[in-house]
Amino acid sequence: MCSSDLVFVVIESVMLLVAAGYALARHRQVAPILAVIVVGAGLASFEEPLVDVASRLWFAKDMHTIFGVFDRIYPVFFAPSYAVYFGLGACGAYLFMRGGSHRALRLYGGIGVLFDIVLEFFWIRADLYDYYGPQPFEILGFPLYWAFINTAYLFVVGYTFYVLQHWLRGPRLLLGLAVPVVGFGVLYGLAWPTWVAMNTAAPVWVMWVAAAFTMAASTGVVWAVCEAVRRFGSPLRILPRSDGPAASAERPVEQATPR
């Protein structure tokens, strides 16, 4: 059996524990939301086999596997990896939206792309998986378009929690577990031109054009989220149900401070 996948599982588990300690120490007020984001991202890992088929990705068969589907495996490695990259990444985006500057949020988007590239290089060099067939914008075995759509996912999930943060309280917070799972549709929505071109008889140059569109669209999503945060802040401010005649009340829209 492959042992390198378990090494990454241990490292990622330590990272999650450190992140939990940091959240409790520095962001105790929103620590429950951060926990829901991370757990929800771990649940989203069950969608990975579907993505693997569409994007021509093959995981090593000797990894410690829980089950198989669509001729792909679901190893133990998936859940902590999703929790670390997608979970902590979306948490970072959410925290920057709450308290960071507009410039810092945009910089975080660039860092997200670079971090994804470095992280996947480590995983690929460890022989955990391999992208096969012609791949657009491939460098050292990694197709770069992935870094763009992954970063867009972080921003969409982070912004969803940013908008709903005043509503996701008490038992309703558990509904937030569905956000990272359903939010995976962002990947499909951005990547489908590339994946269609990859899995048809289209010329290779069509695949490259489609991937360029995917990266541009992903960058546009990140920009749009940054602009929404700057212009509108977190607009959804709902008060608890009152005891009086009015069943509910809605606070004025929060005005975003210039950044």
C-alpha cells in the first residue's frame, strides 16, 4: 500500500488542529462558521470522483481507499485535503471579507492561485495522482487552469457565508454545511468548456482556447466577488422574529466602507 498518502493525511490533520486553535484564539466570535466551512468542504470531497472523470485525473490505486465509484477511488486522503485547501482557503476569504482591505482581498486571490499550484506540485511529485491525456496549460504535470477555478470556488463559498453570516446562527448554522457542497457547481460552471473540449474529438487548440476562457472567467468571478464586498458589504441583515404584531423585521442594508 502507498504510504505517502497517509503522511499527507497526518500533516493536513495537524494543520487543521493548528487552524482550529488559531480560530478559537483570534476569531472566537465566528469560529462556529469557520468550523462549518471546513466540515462542509470535507463533505464536498465526495464529489471528487466525478471531477476526476471529467478532467482526466487518475489517483494511484495503491492508496488507502474507502470505496470506489465510476472506476475511480475515494481514498482517505480526500477529506482532509479538501478541508485544508478548500475549507481553510474559503475561511481565509471569508475573514478577509469581514476585516481586510479590498487590496488585501485581491492579493489573497493571487496567493490562492500560487498556493494551489505549489500544493498540487507536491501531491503530484508524491505520485498520489496524475493528469493524463492532453492537458491545457500543463506545467510539470499540472494543468494551470485548475488553480484559477479552485480560487474562484474559495471566493464564492467565502462570500456566501459573508452574506449569510447574520442568518446562519443557532440551528440554522448547520444549513451552512451544504454551501461548500452545492458550491462545487462553481467548478463545473467554469470548467465545462474545457472538459467538453478535452473529452470530445475537438482539436487540441480548441481545448487550449476553452481553458483560456475558463481561466479568464474564473478571474472574473474573483474580481466580481471583490467588487461586491467593496460596494455592498454584507447586505443581508435579518433580525430574530419579534413577539409583537410584526412577525419579523429587517435591518437596513449594511453600507460597505470604502477600501
